[in-house]
Amino acid sequence: MIIECIPVGMMGANCYCIGCRSTREAAVIDPGGDVEKILNYLKENDLNLKYIINTHGHIDHVAGNDKLREQTGAKLLIHELDAPMLSDTRLNLSSFMGFEKIFKNPDRLLTDEDTIEIGDIRMEVMHTPGHTRGGICLSTEGAVFTGDTLFNGSIGRTDFPGGDFDTIINSIKLKLLSLPDDTAVYPGHMGHSTIAYERKYNPFLR
């Protein structure tokens, strides 16, 4: 499996390109901007984009959705509870950032335990509300992409619409901490981590 992190947008969100080495199919997780950088990486590595996946509906994770879809024909996937955020400038926080931006509807609505296939790669959708109502993490062999649910030594904010502190802690403890300790954690901001590290050192989980 190919995993490439590309910081994008004004907030430097972590966009991930996931590729299957044998089939060259790919998915992009959270294209929050700088679409040309993403397209260049896909082209340089001979990857064919099948899916765009949003871990949640905030502007810094979805800003490049429409342009990337137009350029590649990829299908957009988001959890059913966060889909309304794409067309609501208050919920997607674009109005909070000083402008208003709405996005086209997704091609597929995700629910908990759905499976996404990218070539030989199988990713399981883990519904992890708390940062938003429809926030998800994506689990695959040896890795989990946590969006703004779990960071290296921290957790996602819960003071935006749809956020709740107790809910995000419950999501992390019940879903993410059930993964093997050596699972690599790829968050939506900041550096990578592991489940073992977060279990031991994350101050919010003690």
C-alpha cells in the first residue's frame, strides 16, 4: 500500500493519497485545497483516482472536493450525517473563515462498518462522532486515518456545531483504542503516531 501525506490549504491539513501498488487505483482522503499538488502526485506516480473520501465536512478537509472530482471523475464519499455540511456554510465553517463556500452532493453516503475497496486495499469505515456528528476514521491493515478525531497527543475540537467532548472521548476509547497497539495513526493535522503511544501518553485518554 502506498501512503503519501500532502499538507494542503491555509491550515495545512493532512491530505492522504492511498494507492494500490498492483492495480494503481487510489483514494484521496480530505483534499482540503492545493488540488494541483494532489493531481501532480497522482500523475507522477501513475495512480488512477477512484474515490475522494471526507473524514468530516469542515472546509479545511473538503475545499478541494469539487475541483478534484471535475479533474478526475472520482466518486465522493462522506458519512451520511456530515453530508449536509457540504451545502451549509455555517456547518462547514467556511463562513467562520470569512467566506461562504458550498459543495456538490456526494456520490455515496457512508455508514459505520462500510467497506471501501481501492484495488487490493480494503478500508473499514469507523463512525467516530464527537468532532462532528458524522466524523469517521478509516481503518486498514496496520493503519488508521483519524481525520480530526484523534491527533498525536491530542483530540479534535468539540466546540463547533455538532461537536461534543464526551462523545469524541467515547468514540476514541471504544473504536480506536480497540485497534492493535502497533497500528499507525495518520491524523488530519500534525504528525503521525501509533495507537500504543496515544493509549499511553495522550492526556485526554488517561
